[in-house]
Amino acid sequence: MSSSTQATTDGGAIARYFEFAKHGTDLRTEALAGLTTFLAMAYIVALNPIILSDAGMPFGAVFGATCLAAALGTMIMGLYGRLPIAQAPGMGLNAFFAYTVVLGLGIPWETALAGTFVSGLIFLILALTGLRRAVINAIPQQLKLAVGAGIGLFIAFIGLKEGGIIADEPVTLVTLGDLGSTKVQLALFGIVATAVLLARGIRGAVLYGIVATTVVGIAVGFIGAPEAVVGGFPDMSATLGVAFANLGELLSLDLALVVFAMLFVDFFDTAGTLIAVTKQGGMLTPEGEIPNGNRPLVSDAVATMAGAALGTSTTTSYIESSAGVGAGGRTGFSSVVTSLLFVAMLFLEPLIFSILDHREVTTAALVLVGLMMARPLGELAWDRWEISVPAFATFIIMPLTYNIAYGIAFGLILYPVLMLARGRGKEVGAPMYVLAAVFVLYFVARVTTFS
């Protein structure tokens, strides 16, 4: 039996719906990819409630909203968007929600949730009209390569930081972590073990590296057994539907700017993620566009609206999905698996929290997937300044500012400027000039409003 026929028969209706044969995959590979993505991003169920509780939101309710928003958003992406991309409340977007909007501007978190819902609604309108897809596809291919590479460097930086391999330092900002600590040694073991598996060509190497690191951590006594495994369903009454009750509060200039900022960051974080993950998996269309039309964009927008209704900040596509793609995921079924695992999280709070106290377990996945995503740097036209300068700004600013959108912004501002300087301004489409102008206005507004 041929491999394509086997891919079709292995999974029955599921294989046919997700077109396993077309993508050269199978049920086992997709399930492993979904589990890998889940393990790489499961930390959000702990970090998101911590960050939003700083803004006065109830921890338990946000925990429940985080799990359900991730489950629902990822299921929509899997079944409708049909891509191996998971969704959850976004890091960076939750910090903006808590520290800038609520604590900085003094806007109640209930009103901020309403703003999040409205930003998702605008997002949906743009996605359905095709405008958002047109804007994403207006980005030059060379900058798309830089975006993917920059996100790779960014998540590798996150992995090194969370594993303790790099640490903050007052003079140099970052330095080498404590190599004598068990945490760092375990993270380094995970990187080496996973790299060996990758070098051996073992499919699912990223997942097996996570498992191996966890087993070693337990064996040396660094990762302890949880006090309990199963918990009760969290009480979400404090946040459920609050966004709808506060829609009437969105009448001030501050709130208008907040909604714009939420939409702006989600817009380009998602654009970068969709481009990077589909590029890594070889899923971009021959024209270099995101596959499946506007479905992934609509899925992302609906996830934001659903997350706000449940009681959390903007839900968005996760770059950690690249871990699942690195493990072989190519279809939406891997997202379905990830979604179901987030549902299970609701009832396994004690067990999950005991594991997520040890982020070094997922260090290898983030670092090595980041390496995979940085490969497009070799395809850049380094000898052309009008390309290399905006590309360099794009991929270097992302990890150094801890913000994907800033990197995209600087690149898209510099590109038309340098193309004009080169005498090639006519080659730049009108959407690029519009984007550059919008980015400049955004930074001006950010300086004058949030300083």
C-alpha cells in the first residue's frame, strides 16, 4: 500500500476531512504535533491569570476563561481554518491590557474587556471583507522572510530566558545564567537531547525531547510529584459576559486608542505568526500567501471575541504552534488535539501547575524551533541595502524589544523609505505606503498618549 493511500485510510473520515494524503501526514503524526504544540504553550494557563490578576481580575475566573478561550479558539482554527495553529490569550497583549490599559490609564478591567471584544469585531469585519488578507499579502516576500526569522529569534530568546540559560544583568542587560543550577542543567540537557533526536531524523523529536527532559527532572528529584491531580471546574461568574455589559463605556478618546492598539497589535502579531508557521511547514501558496483564504483570519477574530466574552484579554494565534509543525503537524487536526488538551486543563489544575513551575522542560522546543524558523535569513538579499536594512530591523528588534509588532513596524516603515531613496518607489504598492504612515502615526500616538 502506498504512503498516500495509507495516510488516507489511517483515520477514516478524519483523514478525508483534513486531507491527510494531500499533506503527506497521518493521524499519529498530527496527534503528536497537537500534543507538542500544547506542551510548548501550556504555560499560558498559569501566566495569563497571574498577569491579569495584577489588574484586579479574579484569578480563578481568568484561569477558566484562559483554558476555554484557548480550547474554543484552537478548535475553530482546526475545524474551520484547517491549519495546525493553536490560539490562546496572547503574551504581550495581556501585559498591555493589565499594565497599560487598566493600571496605566485607569480604565476598569470590565471596560477593557469590552474594548477587547470590539477590537475582535472590527478584526472580523476586516477578515470577512478580505481587506486584512490583502494587507498581509501586500508585505514584500523578503520582509515576510525577515518576519519569520525574527519570530524564530524571539521565541528562542524566550526559551533561553525561561530555561535560565541567559539572565538579566544591570550593565549588559543579559548575561550567561548559572550553569551550576539544576534548572539550567536540565534545560541544556533538553536542548542537547532534542538536537540529537533531530540530527538522527526522528519524527516527533521535539515532543520526545520534552518527555525525556521531564523524566530526567523527576529522576533527579528536581520535578516533584503534585499534591493533587484533579481539581474542580473554576467559577467564572465574575468575568463571564462582563464585556457585553460594558460596551456602553467605549465612548472616550482613550478607549478608542486602546481599541485601535489592541487591533493593531493583534493584526500584525497574527500576520507574523500565520506567515512564519505556514512558511516553516511549507504551506504557503505558490504566490507566497497564507493558505485557506480568509478562514484563518476569521478564526483568529472570532477567538478574540469569544475570549473577551469569557473574560480574558485578546486571544490570538500562537507562534509556539511552530513546535507542532516542527513535529510534523500539517493540518487542522493537530489543532483539534491541542484544543481538547486545553479542555482537560480545566480539570487538571493541580497537576499542570506543578509541571509548569518548571519551564526548563519546554526550553529545547522553543530554542530549536526558533532555530528552524531563522533559516530564511539565508534567503535574504543581503547585498541590497533597501532590503537588508528593513529586514535586519525587523528580525533584530523583535527579540530585543520583546515585541513582534515593533519589529514588523520598523521594517515596514524603513522599506518604502529606502525604496524611494533607491529610486524604486513605484515598485512599492500603495498598501505599503499606507501601512508605513499608519505605523508612524501609531508610534506618535503611543509617545504622546502612553508616555
